[in-house]
Amino acid sequence: MDNSFDNFKNTVTGIFADCEDFVCRECVKDGGRFALMFIKGITSRDFISERLLRPLQHTDIDNFSGDFGSLIESPNLSTPKDVQSAAQSVAIGEVLLIVESRNGFFVTLANAQQTHGRSIDEPSSDVTIRGPKAGFVEDAEINMALLRKYIRTPALKFRRFTVGSVSETKVIMVYVSGRAEENLVNEISKRISELKANVITDSANITMLLEGRRNSVLPTCGSTEKVDKAASKLMAGRVGIIVDGSPFVLTLPFLFIEGLQASDDYLHTPYYATFIRILRLFAFISAIFAPAVLCAVVNYYHDDIPAEFYGIIAESRENIPLSFFWEIAAILLLFELLREVGVRMPRTVGEAVGIVGSIILGNTAVEAGIVSSVGVITVAFSAVCAFITPAYMYVIVLARLIVLALAELLGIYGLILSAVLIFLMLCTKRSFSVPYMSPLLPFNKEGMRDFIFCWPKKTLGRKERL
């Protein structure tokens, strides 16, 4: 490191050239001099003025020999390796202090980061009727503190990584020692340390990078905004990933049954919780197969349908120019367009456009004889079922169209082929070396108590065997 006060200061100042928010304050005092360099907006002005500037102005720095702990009031001090690392630290919110006295030239970094963000409130993406309402925010340190409130033990471990050659994003791996398997912790730690990217803006970027070259159709990383949900996953033996700037915390590995579970399942009676999980499983299957089943039955097996029911279908499809397959496909695509409008538009406008658009277009299309009322009802039922399992919502959109096409081509055999392929995909899938259908395959009697059946008294807080 350059031991010249002027050279070091000029180099750092040159790195931050054309940066309006960069501040370099130099002061000559008692035969010595010092300089403070920091970024406005991401550093605390009160901390700089009260803990750094005031002690420096009231202390004799002429005889200073490098003991910054006795010179300034800051609990977090570090020494940069070189000018570049010093500039990088300034860019993330630290204050660079350079002091020159008769004893030499000294440099240190003081952490003066100032957090800007929203307050802790209920997450909008993971709503529960009963239970804790606290949700994660965009600051990694606050999220770590929130987890500490739920898991008050020194066994809760945090490992820090830096991902992104340009963004230098802070990524925190969190696990509970003694609960998470050591092999799992080491594998995930290795994968994170080997990630290569320029910029990381959200935890979803980490998910895609961890999957490697072969992007999976099924989700391999769970994500949640609820603190209590993440804490319970950690206590069960999962590994969490906190990404600075994202309110979604990842939990790994992610198993199929997690998409059918909810936090408040453990706050109800086991009978009701089990009923709801069975209902979610039925909704997952119906969301994929309902349009295809009706298409296969109408095209190939209409003689097996009760006459009254087929009469309703035939009457609704009278004078419809499209085949049932193209009718269902058109309605599905129209629904996806309306859903995308509702998501992308501002909330107040998007909700109105989604509701009004679906009602007007649906009714108008039926009255105009373009589509049938049976087709609209089938797609609406399938769409509602998909919303019940949000973890698989985007998977269902693609699977539904593929299964529909196979049902149109092969009839009942297309449905059987689709079911077999989906089941094989689920059974052969692994999430970070853990079978995706665990504890069903391989079968684990203890784990089945928290599969479709829910017994909170026997499963709450237990360590899972992954």
C-alpha cells in the first residue's frame, strides 16, 4: 500500500471522479493532518460528525502512532489491504480515515453504513390468517436479527459470501448446527463460493445460478417472506440463503410436499390441516389435468358421458367454429394475458383491468359464439386450482398446455402418458442431493406424519431426515 498521504488520497479521489455523492474532507491540525472519505446518502452523518470528526478535532494527532481505537469512537474498525479494497469499502458505506503524523502514515476503515428501507410488516406474497405476521425486509442484517429472535441459540450460524464481480452483493448462508446435515451445508457452501456472475439483484438470481447449466422445470429452492416459516425450516434441518437487497429468503433443499404445506397448518387441528392438504393436492392435479380430461372425453369418449351432462356440453358448443382443443387453448392463453396484465399494471389499475377484462371478454366471447360456457368454466376452475398452490403456479401453466395437447392427440392414452411422465419426473428429481418426493420415495414412516397427513403434536419442531 502506498505510504504517501497525498498519493493515497489522490488515488481514492480519482477512483470516485465524477461521483457527486463522494465527499473528501481534509484537515490540518497540530503538525499533522487527516482526511475523511465517504459517500453521502449511505453513511450516517451523525455518526461521522459525533464519533469520527469531533474526536479527531479534539485530539492531538501530532504524536499519533496508529492506535485508532484510542483516537476515534467506533466499534468496527478494519485496515484495508490496498487502495482498491479501500475504495470498494467506501462504495458500500464505510468511512475511510487517513492520518499523517510525525510517526508516519496510517489508514483505517470505520463502518458508518446507514440503512434505508421499509419497516417490518406483513408480507403480501405469503399471507396467513393466524400466526406471526413479521416479514423479511431488504436489509440482510435486519433479516439476520429477525431470525435470531426466533432461534435464540448460538447454534444458529451465518456464513458470509460476496457474489457478483460488479455488484459485490452480500449473500448470507444460514443454518442451525446440529440440525442441518454437514454434507448438505458443505455442498451448498461450495456451490455459493463457486458462483460466477456480474450482478446479483435478487435471491431469484441465486436460485438460477445454483441450478447450474440444467435449469429445472420444478422449483429446487423454496422462498419465503415470513420469518417464522424460514425459522421452522431451519430448525427442521434446511439451509437458508439471505441476499442483501431481497426480502425473499431461500430455503434449501425444496421438496414436492412443501408446495402443499402452509405455516398455519400447524395452528389448526390435525383433522382440518390434513383435509386442507388433501384439498391442495386435488387442486394441484385438477389444475393440470382438468382441461385435458374434458377435452379427451368430449373428443373420444362422449358416448360414456351421461346423456344429460353431454347434452349440456353439446348445447353450449352449438355453432362454435373452433374444435374443443383450440377453444380451451385460446381461453387458457387469454387468461394468461389477463393475469399478466393484473401483475404488471399498478395494483389498483391491474386488479380492475383483470376483473373487468375477464368478465367482459368472457361474456362477450360466449355470447358471440366464439367459445362455449363449458370451456370458460373449465379454464376458470383450472386457474383457481392453480392459485391454491402458488409454488407450482408457473409449472402448472406449461404442464397444462402439454397435457392438453397429448390428450387431443392420444385421448385417454395421452392422459395416462402425461401422468406417468410427471410422476417419473417427480420421482427422479433431486434437490441438492435430496429426493424430491421424500419422505414418500424413499419411504420414511416418521416423515409421512408431515406429508399429506399433518400431526402438529408429533412433528412441530422436529429435525427432518433428509
